[in-house]
Amino acid sequence: MNSAGRRRSAAVGAAAALTLLATAGCGSSATRQAAPPAPSPTSAAPAPSNGLALPSGLPGGLPSLNDLKKWKFSDWDNWAKQHAIPQAVKGFWNLQKMLQAKPSDPVVQPQQPTDGGTDPLPAPLPAQAIAHPYAQNAVDGKVFFDVAPGKHAVCSATVISDPQHPGKSNLIWTAGHCLTSGKSGQQYSNIAFVPAFNSSGAVSGGKQVDNQGQFAPFGVWDATAGISSPQWYAEGGETGGPASQYDFAIIRVQSQDGSGKSLEETVGGSVPVWFNAPRDQLKINAVGYPAAPPFDGMEMEHCDGGQATRLSFDTSRPAMDVIGCGMTAGSSGGGWFALRNGKPALVSNTSIGPEESGWLAGPYLDDVAQSALDYISKKG
């Protein structure tokens, strides 16, 4: 999922053979190669040995989940300073570059992914196109970024509420692999968010337009900061594994027009994040911009996935949620929503899914995710 032009497979115990889709060049010409087995889902993943620097005062190696849940603002701040994202080039993205961007969605070739051998796969569900214009889905959009000079990539994302700036959020939620490669240490560049991309349908069906307002009705928003989980930074890579269980990212953006108006005010709303949600009670709806065949990335799609099942690579970490959904590469980072007090709340994001589309898996958002949002909210 995080390097150009190839897919790899990984075993999850004896239960599943999993692959993640390459960030770029992951169309029908991509090839798959065998990868080393991932850690058994019945044992904890070993600490990384890649020299990853941690905030001062913490033990070497990847901190435990209990340690992470105790991190203070200063710990997250030290961590973030070591993983600062490159400043986006203002005006970098035009329609031609956006159309060249290749999807960055993880996909999976499953046999029977389970959590402890108990959960069956959900029934496959087709993705359904959302009708133009995207007036009710303006909080959803596309994230564009460069994985290398001239190599443009794309994910999906959602405008989320900012606890420290109610009504004036400039935060989006996406997948960790849409921000950084993970353990290889590459921070992607020229990260930008386009809410309600192609809301009018102006670029549907291969049509070309000259006016940015026709495909970016709320403008292009450049990233100024971003944070993912320490698990993703330390372990994330091209194949499914324990890091996928913490494959999320929060990005702060700013408008290019200099108006000072927030993203939330511009699109007309935001979605709160529901941490530690009672998942046995959730009916999940997923949204994204799938770009691999049979889709072309121009249309916003959704899946009413319903009740989720479970998938674990490492049972010491919260199991991922799995829903039936036919979205393909390009939908990575797209929001998963459930009703809380009658209103939508974000409960996860697309992380991995089958190579032959039919279901998607997303991380369960626990205290670590909540601490990351609290940090970037206060930092802003």
C-alpha cells in the first residue's frame, strides 16, 4: 500500500493471506509477491528494531499500549516533532495532477480472517454511488499527496470536529498509510484535502474542466501538520499486520485563499469522533472514493455495512472491525459512521480490504486514537 507498483501477500497465522495495495501504480498491471509471515494473531508483535526515536523519558522500542494511554501532551509533542510533515506547496494541485494520482488503498486476499478463529467474513455488499451534488456529504473528500517527486497518490478522508475549536475545525481524519509509509520513515509531501471532490459531476465520465470550482467546490486545503499512531510509524508497511490495527491519521489543513474561514465553516459542518464506541451496537456506513476497477475515483460511493465482525493480527491490540463493502483502492482513509444520539459520528476508517472486493476492515478507535486527536487539537 505504501510503495509504487506492487502488491505483496502476508499470512495471518494459518487463517488468512493478506495483501495491501501499493500507494501508486496499483492498477491491473500490478504484480504480487510473497511476503514473510506476519506475527501470529495469538501472540504480541515484537518490538521494532529500526532505531525509532521515542519521546524522552520513555523506554526504548515501541511503547506498550498502557504506556501510550498515559502519554501527556509533551510526549505527543516530542513524538510529533520527530515526524513533521513537509510543508505543502501552495497551488501545487491542479486537475491534471489529481487525475494522475494513483490510489493508496490496502486490500486483502483472504481465506478466513478471524479474531481468535471466531468471526466469519461478512457477506459481500456492493458499493452504491452517492447522488450529485454531494450536499449532504460535503464533509467527505479526497486527500492527494506525493509518495515521491512526480508520483501522485490519493486517499479518502473526512472533516472531523475539533474539541478545542468547536464550529471551526480544520482537521480531517484518514488512514495512517495516507500520511506516512510507516517503518521506512517516509513522510509524504504536498498533502492536500479536497472536500466533496466532483460534487457537481463535472469531471465524471472522463470529462475535463478548467475551473477549479467545478471539481473542488470548497477549494483545496493544504496540510500544515499531521499525526498517526506510534504503532503505524514503527511497524507500518506494505502488508497487513498488527500496525493495521492502528492505521489512522489526523491532519490539520489550511485554506489557500487566505480568508481565515475554517474548513468546518466552509463545508457547513464536521463529524465528531466516537472513541471506544460500543461496537456490538453499531450499524456502520462507510464512504469513500474507490478508484481501482470497476471504479475510476471520480464518484463518491458508500456501503451500508451494518454490524461489523472482527479481524486481528495481534490479539493484544483491539481487533479491527470488518464490514461487507465492494469499494476498491482509493477508498483508504474514508470515514466509517454510526449514529450516536441520532447523529452521525466517525467510528473508524478504511484500512485494509480484499483484493477481490467484498469487505473492508478498519481500526477500532481507542484511547490511543483519542489522545492523538486531543494532542493535535490542543496544538492547533
